[in-house]
Amino acid sequence: MLIAIETLISIVCALCTLVSLLIIIRRNGKTDDRETGIIASDIGYMKSGIDDIKREHKAHNEILFEISGVVKVHETRISALERGNRHA
């Protein structure tokens, strides 16, 4: 859950940055080639950051899936031990 919240916050921050950038561009009226290049670069940088977050999120989900499998095995063992103690 914590990973999903971190991912969501990161995506929201990136989107807020993009919206702010677009508002500034519209307010200033026109942009020259240099500004357009900078904007494209910034958008590429943000996209790269979001892609990194997605990869990390996927890796964390895979680890979580593995851990949940181990937990199920241990829960089964604990239940078997508890049943054994009741009959003794």
C-alpha cells in the first residue's frame, strides 16, 4: 500500500509540474525554439522518471507476491501445528 501511495504521489507531482509548465507557456504567449527544446527535454525527463517509478513498482509487486506465497505456506504450517497441539 505504501508503494502505491508513493507512486501515486510521484505521478501527481509530475503532472502538476507539467500543468504548471503549460500554464506558464500560455501566459507568456509565444515560445521560441530554445524554450520548446527545453520543454521537450523537461517532459522527456519527467517521462523517464515515471517509467523508473513504474519499474520499481513492478519489482516491488513481484517481491510482495513471493512473500505472500511464503506467508501462506507458514500459515498452513502454523495451523497444522495448532491442530496437533489440540489433540495432544
